[in-house]
Amino acid sequence: MIQSNKTYDRLKFLAQILLPALGTLYSALAVIWGLPGAEKVVGTILAVDTFLGVALQLSSNKYQATAFDGTIEMGPADQDGRTFGVSLPVSAEHMEQASEIRLKVVKQE
């Protein structure tokens, strides 16, 4: 499940800010004003928030696994500095069609 950045950011805001705030607000107001079903309402919000958090994490994991085309490997530092290696396991066809290539830096200490 990979969605656009805008959709992901909105869902992340919903899961991290809005739903917890809404659950806290209803819980507090239910105690103060005697609103009905506090446990059910807050429990439902918590269940939806947990599901949304898991779905977003799975989406993030999938994106991170495919976000880079290769790596730049930094060797350990010595007197002469560092050595670098590039691993680019993409096809020539992919390179010809791509408008950019994304590399992840991997540091070896």
C-alpha cells in the first residue's frame, strides 16, 4: 500500500495528532459532563488509530525498501581518508528512462 506523499502526510497527521487529541478530548469531557459511552467511543478511536498506524508503517517500510536505486558505500576511515564504492544494481534500460537515480549512503566504521 503506497500512496502519494500528500495522502501519507494527511493520514500521518490524523494518526499522530488528530485521533489521539480527539480521544483525549472526549474522555475528559465525558468525565466532566457525564457524556455517554466514554469507554466505547475512546476504545473505537484507539482501535482506528492503531490500525491506521500499522497501515502507515507497512506503507513506509515498503517505500523504504524501494526508495533507492543503489548505494554509495563508504569504507572505514584511515590515514588516507575514506574509500568509496558505488553499487547500482539497475538495468541500463532503467537508467535511460530515469530522470533521476537515488542512492543511499552506507557508512562502514
